[in-house]
Amino acid sequence: MKRKLISVMLSVFAMLLLMGAAANPDPAAALVPEEESTVSTDAALETEAQLPNDNSEQAEDETSEEKSAEGENSSQEQTPGEGEPPVVVPAGDPSLLINGQPAPLELNKEIQKGITYVSLSVMARQLAPNAQITWDGSAATVVTDQLTLTAEVGQLYVVANGRYLYTPELVQLSPANQVIVPLRTIAKAFDAAVGYDAATGLTTVTSGSGAILNGESFYNPDDLFWLSRVIHRESGNQPMEGRMAVGNVVLNRVSDPIFPDTVEGVLAQKNQFSTYKSGVLAATEPSEKSTIAAKLVMDGGVVEETKGALFFDSGVNSWAARNKRHIATIGGHKFYG
């Protein structure tokens, strides 16, 4: 019986041992997976720890690029038309256009008694860029391949290709030491056209042939012969504008239909110029000033004070004094319309 009981107990103990072995595996076999799991996990954590840094730098780069792109877009939005050529507004005087462009401010345009004066040298180079300009202390000379022009300070005229062009307020030297002359005078010398729009106040100058016709071709020799002589005979002792005014009277008569239509015809008219019929006039040798006065009026020069006059005298009881309207007195002569 004891032997049987011991056998049963041994069997039970053996069964318990087998059950314990199944429930508790070999520790060594269990450690290996745990260590491998730990290493793998740490490596994964280290890898994951590094990824955010790389991704952060890339993200910062991408953010910078995006901001840069946004800045460029913003700049483009703030500057319409970027990439297109800028609109250039020419500097100058918009009230005076020379060949369509505003006149340079150096032209120093100014108005004197209704006459526009400008710098001779600046205007000359606007109309002839290669113009050569010299100054001798009293006169400026402009030379191009077509024109020779001289303007002496203080004179009533400029000389262009032998033509005498009237400057009523004189050739002047400005405070800026520029020789200034009437705009229309220099334009005429260069054969340029001048236009004026009273509604807008805009003056335009447009180039022409580049030079005025020379004096030898322009002045009618017969008219010059008689006009210079009557001026000298009637007013040789008068100032230049007094001589011109006498010449104006003669040419006013030529233009008037009630008088002859030539200078000699006017002088030959009965009871008008006695020196013509006597032969004294033809024999008269005119002075240089009288010849210049004749050229000035033949070139359109008009003394404003005597504009339209048809008679003149130096007495107090002439027919004109009794019957015509007195316009002005210059020197020793009175002028009547």
C-alpha cells in the first residue's frame, strides 16, 4: 500500500514538473528576443529623432522659397508693368516745341514787349546740331554748311547770308551771358516755320531748308537802288529806325492800290519826290546805313510806331499835316496814315 501511495505521489510530482516547464520557457531563450527588441527599438527611436531635423531644414528651405516667391509676387503686384520699358517724360519747355520736342530749358525763352527772345547759340544748335559758334567780345557768329549769321550786341538787326533781319528790341546780352535774339528772327535765318496757337499758348518751330536765301538773290536790285537813295536823301541824318520809317512809307505806297506798284513808280509820281525828276536822286550815293535801312524794310522790317503810314514830312504846314492823321514822330519826321 505504501509502495502504491509513493508511486502515485511520484506520478503527481512528475506531472507538476512537466506542467511548470511548459508554463516557464528557458530564460536564455527568452532574453535574446528581448535584447533584439530593445536594440531595434532604440535604433528606430534614433532614426525617428533624426528625421524631424532633416525634415525641419527642408521645411525651412521650402518656407523660405515660398516666402521669396510670395515677396516676388507681392513686388510684381506693387509694380504694375514691370519688365516693360519705362515711360520717359522729356525735360524742357512744353510751351515751345522744336520739331515736335519740348525746347531745352537752356534756351531761356523770355517775352519782351510781346516779342519772344531766345538764346542764339542754343536755338542754332537745335536747328543745326553741327553749327559752329564763335564770340569776339561784341558779336556772335553762327556758321553751318548753308548759313553764316552774325548778331552784334546792341544792333537793330542780325545779318544772315547777306540779309538784314530787324530786331526791334535790339540784339542783347542776357544776365546769363547769352546772346539773345527774337525767336522769329533766328527761325527766319534758318528757313524754319514758326506757328502759334493762341488758344493753348503753344509755339512750334519746324525746320525747313536750313538757311535763308542769300541777299544777292533776294533783294531786287532796282528797288534797292531807288529805296536806298530816297532814304538817304530824305532821312540820311536820322537814326536807323527813322530811316526805316521813311522806307516803310515808300513800300506801304507800293502795296496800296491807289499808288504805283513799284518803288521807282512811287518816287516818280507827280508832286511827291521832287528829287527824282530833277535827277538828284539817281545821282545820290547812299551811305552804308541808308542801304542797310533799305534792306531791312525790303526784308519785312516794320517800325511799329509808324505802321501803316503813307505820308511823312519835316515841316509844320504840309498837306499831310492838314489832311491826314498823325501817327508818330521819329527824329525830325512826322508820319501820317
